[in-house]
Amino acid sequence: MEPFTVPDLNAQGYSFSQDWFTQHIPNWQAYVTPSLKDEPIACLEIGCFEGLSTVWQLQHLCTHAEARLHCVDPWPDPLVCKRFNQNILHSGFSKKVRRYRSTGLTRFCSPVAHATG
């Protein structure tokens, strides 16, 4: 498995300024990935920031062709939103991602919630 660190990813063309995720990868690998990898799952990520954990989930969890990842974040900073979009596009898995620009889960769960991309 390739190293998954912010410096390695930035060297590969991604753009991440913060890392709040990689310390949790061992837990994901131990408890989540083995049971769901290669399944046609639909995941929900609340709080995506620049997409670091999103990219990891796309590469290691949402590996089935039918898998989808629903991302909820307010993205109040246009630069952070732009980085998220660029990082997801760079991953090559952007068709698996649905973006929901929202500040709360209640709006996301409403019957009128709208996804983009």
C-alpha cells in the first residue's frame, strides 16, 4: 500500500493544508475497511474540509464500481471548497462523490436536499 501522508499526496498533485485524518487510518483499516471494501456501499461523510479523508475513502473503501460517497460540508471558505473539488477531481473518482453544501444534517436529510456532482 502506498504511503498516505500529506507531503506524499501533495507531491502527487493534491493540495492539502491540514491533516486531521491520517492518525485515524489504523482504526479505519482495522474496523471498517475489511468488512466493506469491494461492496456497493453508500457512505456519508460529514465535515470534509479539503477532502483528505474523502480521497482515502475513495481509494481504500469505496472501491466497488457502484460505491458512492456523500459529502456534507458548509465549505464557507471558497478556497477550501476549491481545494476539495480539485482534490476529488485529481483522485479520478469524482463520479462516485455527491457534494452537499450544508451546515447541518437536518437539511441534508430533508426531502428537498440537493446534491451536486
